[in-house]
Amino acid sequence: MYAICLLAGAWLQAQDKPAEATPSAVTGGAAPASLPTKPLLAPVEMIADWPAWRWKMLAGDDALQAGLPGLAEGLYRGVLANPDLNAEARALLQLKLASSLIAQRRFTEASEALPAEKGLMAQAVALRRAILAYNNGKLGLTMDLLARISPKELSRADVSWYYLLRGMEARARDDQAASSAALEEALARSVSPAQSAQIEAVILKGAVLASQDDKELLKLLQRKVEQTRGTRAGFDFARQMAVVLDRLGRKDEAIAVLRDQMSMLTDREQAEAGQMLLLIGLISGRDSARGQLAFREILTGKGQPDTQKLALYLLAASATQPGENRDAFRKTLDDLIAQPSHPLRDELLLMRSRLQLEAGDYSAADADVGELIEDYPASPLVDDALWLRASLAWNEGRYLRAAQSLVQIRDKMEPSPARVRIGEQIGDCYFLKGDYAAAADVYTSVLRESKVSVFENMLFYQTILANALAERWDNARTLLDEGGQFPPAIRWQAEWILLDSLRRSGQAKQARIRLKTLFASHGLPADPALRWRLEWLNARLAYDNGESDAAAQEARQLAQEVEVELAKGEIAAATPEVASHVRLLEGQALIRSGKSEEGLAALAKLREDYPGSDPAILSILEEARYFAGKFSDAEAQRRLRELADRYRDSPHAPAALYEAAILADRQGLESTRRESLSILNDLIARYPDHALVFRARLLQGNIARQLGEFGYARVVYETVLRDYANHPEIYLAELYRANTLLARSGDDPALLDEAARGLERLLDLASVPVDVRVEAGYMLSRIQLQSNSSQLAAETLWLVISRFLREPSAASQLGANGKYWMARCLLELGEILEREGKVEDAREVYFQLVSNGLPGKNLAAARREKLRQVASVPASKN
């Protein structure tokens, strides 16, 4: 029974670290940008999330290898919760989850978590089923399962567990020779110190005479112990006697024999003491208080470093769950690390850092890792420490630091699947940081090093996506054109990433030309579902390229073909989804081409044929936008409210409410504006965590200002400033709040000062868009004029003009709004200079407005001419 529990507790990892064969992970696709919809094919959005999933999975692998299966379980479950994993990826994660549960001895849950015994992971699943069968005492089933497993088809770590289980199964059949051979093979193939320690413990437990454990043997050993008492031979006989007593169920007597022998050891015989204590711990039980005490005693200095390491990993394995053992283990680590000369101090630091990572104390974990790297640069654990440092940095969003740690590991590695995996992770760091160009460079380099990614096609996808996001479309084209070794379905999905990126960047024409070229050179896919999706994309590109008639015709023909197959009943499961998307595109294209009645009828038919589908819901949004474009705001608003009320759980409901509120406000009546406020309240109450709530709050404040309710508007803006302090557009709330304070200030200097401080912050913040900074500068000058500080106002206006108009790099960033406010700044400064009698200076300011072609240039030119005439009158008299 001891061996069963030991094997279960020793189950540290399901795959090699790094894994050498894992599936492609996700499927899904990109959606039209103008009308968000359910993906049809390419995993663009899902691929963008894959680095985060990959890190979670690999962090779980690391936790499992480090003896922290509880932490690994949480990480694996986090990835499994994602609905976009494909079947292969889900099976892989289920396998890993089962391994973490086995390590925690939660055998029933592990059995339920295992995926089906098929595909690439069939052998790995069979091995875990064999472990569970052995634990349940089903030796026959264990043997049957082991007979079906080929070690050549297992990962490196699994091979070691396979031979360990072989050895234990042979021992249970009393085949000592086969057991010893298998156990030695397991030890030779171990891939980590923790795995080696667990296997050594099993071997040590079985290191006894091959003879039958009977009373005659025990009597013989008792005589030998007495005859050799106090000698080295006596110690060996005592250990054998203790093992026999244990096998006869007489544990207390066995431990008493060992303790008696230890009392005769001298200080120079610490190696013997370590061996005795190790045996006491194993006989007592790894999780027992007596066993734990024995292992801790070894670590305090009794025994050779190898024995101490074995004791350390046995203690760690018993502390897999929070509780008394975990707390005691943490205290043991603290006490031992406090001894600078401890021979295992590097191991201890790494173990403690992992415990602190599990507890969420990233700072303390990083400190231990840093101490290990600095104090023990030659330690074989440095790479593990660097990987842990990278994981800690990734958890905190410090992606560049994570990449730097991984680069140190990779630079020392020979070409291997592990090196490929590390390279992918370095690329992931840059990708998550948003440096898509650097990510593309790293991914491309790794792809050239090994065409077979650790995650199969994900590296190819990520490389294409990173290049597309970095707008390196030529690089993506080159990679695709050289990617002939990929299956057609993979190639088309990768092409979709590029084509959709081109479309989103306004290059629908180029994308459509490339797609047609691909159709001509490669032909359409044989798989109907894939072919229909690509034909939908072709029609969508025509629509985005302004070819509305062609898009409508292509969509109608495609819809008819798909629906014929749909009527037959023998179709792919995704066919109705394709058909509904095509009908939506047909309706959109007809409306845009001027055939609005046909288009509206097509959208109505879509809702009739595919009720409740995502395209059917979007068709209501499309109709609303059509009526809004015709200024039939009430009709558009009615449809939007219908969508929001009928499909409250739809992801499009918040957008529908927001657009309905905008339309109500656009009608300009007090009643419709108050209706808009009511709609916005509905949006905020129904979807408090939605991204549109930020915009809804700002719109509430703006409508309140239009209604003259400045106190309410101020409260709204200050709520936004408090609740969305880190929002990238929080500057809008600051600007609107300052304008509100200015509007209600009257002659209240306190409100004017408060508004001025907010505007000064906006004017000085480099992260705020230039247009907003120009507007803030103008509003600040108005406050200064209202406070009778015309000189200060003039200085502020000139600062804005100098910084954002006369500086070419800033001037190039001026949008329509910024140009409007810049013109106001110039006109205001000209008027101040005129009042001060500085005619020539005022004329120069107006010239700046005219020469830059800003709004109001005709007015500025007229003022400049008037000033010229005024200035010339005294000269003519002379």
C-alpha cells in the first residue's frame, strides 16, 4: 500500500517540460468590423489570446514538476474554461488536469477528468488509467493496460513513470528481478530531481533480501544484529531487519530497531544516520508526523547531500495541499535557508519561491529567485530560476523582463523542441507587450529554426498575425507563399488572417485581388464548409470595396447553394451558420446599392428563416442604422429598443441601447434628451461591466449640460474620474468636467481655479491627444480672461500655438477638432493683441491662421486687411 501512495504522490508531470507534442489549440475566426458577428473561420481573435493560454498551461506544467499540483490544477482549469479550445487542445488539458489530480491523490476526480483513450494522447491516457487501476488494487487491469502501451510513444517524463509502474507491478507479483530492472530503468530515464527522488524512494523501499519474508528470516536477522551490534555490518543487518518487520506489519518494532542502532552512531557516521532516518520516514509513512520529523532531521545535517535532497523532495511531495504539512514545510524551508552554508540552499530557495508564487506573493518569490541566480550562478537550477522569474514577470505584465529571462535560457540551449518552445514564449512576451514587429521577428526566426512548432500550427498562425498587426503585410505574404508544407485547411486559415487584416486596414481591394488569385492558383477547397466560408469572405471584401451590386449578387448565389444543401439534411453542422451570415451580407449589400426595399426584405427573411441567430439579431441593428441614415430617428430607435429588450443576453444589446440613446439625444427636444438619459440608465444598470458604460456615462454628462443641469453633470464626470481612472480616454471626463465648472462658475474663483487645474493637467500630459490639449489650452485661456489676466491668457494661447502648430510633428497630428480649436486660439490671441494696440503682432497672428489654412481663414484675412488699413492711415498723413 505504501508503494501505491508513493506512486500517486510522485506523479509530478504529465508531459515533458517542455512538452514535445501538443495540438493546435484553437479554432474560430474573424468577423466583419462594421457589424461585429460570430466568427466564421479564422482564429484571429482567439490566436491573439493564445500566448496568455500557452503561458498558463506551461506555468501549470512547471508547477506540476515542482510538486505544486494544486497550483497546476487551477492553471489548467483556467485554460479549460475557454470555450474556444478545439477538441485536441481540450483533451491535452484534460490529461494534464488528471495528472495534477493524481498527484493530489484525488483518484476519482482524476478518472472523471481523463479524456477518451484515442488520438495522439491514447498512450498517455492509458498510462494514467493504469496508475488509477493499480491504486484501486486492480492488478489484472493494470497489467492489461501496460501491455497496450509502447514506451516509444510516450513523452520523456511519462516513460520514466511507465517503467516505475512496471517495476511496482512486477514487485506485486513477487518478480523481484523484473521489478529491480524496471525500477532502475525508471531512475535512469527520470527528467527532474523531484521525479528522481520519488523513484529512488520506491527503489529504497524494495531494497531487501529476495527471500520470503517469514519468521525464520526474522530470527536470522535478529541473531545477526545482536552478533554485530555497533559495527557497520550491524547497521546493514538492522536496516534489513526493520524492512522485514515493516513488511510483517510490525512498524513500531521496526522503528525501535533503527533508533537503537542510531544511538550507537558517532559524529563521523552521519551518512549512516541519514540512511537510518530515511528508512524511519519511509516506514512511518511520508505524511505521518513521525515520517515528517525524520525527513526534517535529515535536512538539519544528518546524511549526505543526496540523502538530504531525497528527504527534501519527499517532504515537498507531502505538502501538496494547504494545511498543517504545507505550513510545517514552509517553516522548514525558512529555517534551512537562514543557514548560508546549507548544501541544498539553491534547491531550498527555488522551492520556497514556487510556494510563494502559489500563494500570490510575487515580490517574495522574485526575491528568492534573484538570490539563487546571484549567489549560485553555477547551479544546475539557474535555468529553472530564470524560467520562474519569467513566469513571475509575465504574471505582473512585465513582458520585456520575462523575455530577457527567457533569452538567457535559450542562448545556452542546443537546437531542440525545448528551444523552439522557449523561442515561442519570447515572441509571446513581445506580442503581449504590443510590440508586434519584435514579436514577428522572433516568431519568424523560430519558425525558420523548426517548421514543427511545439504547438503545431499555432506558431505559423502567430507569425502571420504578428506581421499583420505590425502592418508588415509583405512579410506575411512571403511566409504564406513559402508555406506549402501546411495542409490546405491550415493554409486557408492563415490566409484569412492576412486577408482580414488587409480588409480592416482599408485595403479590401488588395485583399480581394489576392483571394481571387489564390482561387485561380490553388482552386477552391474540397470541403464544402471551408469553401463556403471563403466565398463569403470574397463577397464581404467586395462589399467593403464598395462593389455593393457584386457583393449582393455573390451573396445571393452563395446563399442559394448553401440552402440547397441545408434542405438535403446531410450537411456539415456549421452550414446554417454560414447561410445566415451570407443572408445578412446580402441584405447589407442590397441596402447600400440603393435597393433598400429588397435589402430590408432580405433582412426580414433572414430573421424568419434563422430566428435568434447572431446574424438575425444583427439584421435589426442594420435596419436601425438604415433608418437613422434617413433621419427616421424614431423608427431607428424603436428597432434598437426592440433588439435590446428582446435579446437582453446578446452581446449586441448594449450597443443597441447606446445607439438608441444617441438617436434620442439627436432629436434635440428636452423630452427626447430626458428619454436618452433614461436609456443610458438602463444600459448602465443592465450591463454595469460593459466597456460602453464609460461612453454612456460621458454622454449622460454631456446631455445634462445641454439641459443646463451642471451640478448633475459634474457628479457624473467625477464618478467617471473615480471609477475609470486608468481608462485610456479618461482625459475626456477631465475636459468635460472643466467645461462644466467653467459654465457654472459665474464669478466663483474657487470653481474657476478648480477648472483651471484640470485643464492645466490636460495641457501638460503628453499621453493626451493633441486635439484635446489644444482645446484644453483654449478653455484655460478663457478662464484666465474671465479672471482679468489677459497677459497670462496671451501667454497660454501662444504656448498652444508654438507647441502644437509651429512644431511640425505636433501640427501633423491635428485633426478636424484640433484645427477648429487652434483657429479659436489664434483669433483669441489676435483680439487680445488688438486691444493692447499691438497691431503688427495681431496681423502676424492672423497670418498664421491664414497660411495654415485653418477654419475661419477668411475672417482672419479680413481682420488682417482691416489692421493694415488702420496702420496705414497715419502714414498717409505724413
